[in-house]
Amino acid sequence: MSNRSFLAVIAALAVIALLAFGVFKTEPSLAVGDPAPDVALPVLGQSGEAAIADYAPSWVLVNFWASWCGPCESESPDIQSFLEDHEGDGLVVLGINSRDATDNALDFIDEYKLTWEMVRDGDGKRMEEYGIPGLPESFLVDPEGNLAAICRGPLTRRQLDQIIGPLLREAQPAATNVPPFCEV
């Protein structure tokens, strides 16, 4: 084996080791009842910043998404219709666009006619803070700023109605209605 081949193999192994470390490293994870991590982020495509605390004492559905995320495309219309039906219930949706190009994100918002607040997490630091391995993920924050539900993966309108709806009415969803990727 030549020196070049040997170095290429070593470099490939180093990359694989780093990827494995990123996938398998254990981060402190968030749990229902924990305070929601809250840092002001730039409003997407506008000046200014927004944070979860800006919407207190509302319920805030924090949705991490990106324009390149296929499951985000399927869940966005369901979140929009759920929001329209529950705005009077004190619900706000805060979209956190992560690791995405601003122009692509704005095109996505226009295409799906999304009306909720959107902020930008360009470098993905908020994703890391929330312990998010992939998109989409959603976190329901109660009026006191604590996590009331954590759903790791895309949500359907039915799941929103069965999981988030009861929490907005300050009721616990039936255990049979909560999919395994959600914690309430």
C-alpha cells in the first residue's frame, strides 16, 4: 500500500469516527417539565429578534424545520390549520428555521402560506441546545415557559388534535393517543 493510499484510509477512518461520535455522543436531553431553552434569534427575513418569552403567557408550539426537509413539507400545512383553529386558545407557533438558506426558507413559507412567527438558527446552535438530531421536531411550551410536550419527528393534524389540543385545554391527552415519539 502506498503512502497516499494509507493516508486516504486513515483520513476516511477519522471522518467515520467523527461522524459516529456526533451520532452517538450523549447530550443532556430535555424532558417535559424542564424550562424551555430560550434565546432571542433573528426574525427570518426581517430586522429584529424574537424569543419564546416574548409570547408569554401564551402556549408556544416551537417547531424546528428547514426548507430541504421533506417531512417538514408534509407537517407544515397541518400545523398551519391547527394554528388557525386554536389562535383563540392562546396558541402561538414559533418556527425555528435551522441550517438553511434564508431565501429558500422564505420561498418555503410563501409556498405553504405559513403565517406564524419565524426565526433563524443558521448555525444550528439552538438545535444542539434542544438535543435535536434531525428535523422536524416540535416542543410545546406552557405559559410559564416549561416544556409541556416534546415530539421528535413530523406531526399530523390528527396528532396535533390528540396531543397538543388537550394540553391547550389544560387536560392530559389519553395515553392511547400519544405516539411513541412524543413525550407529554
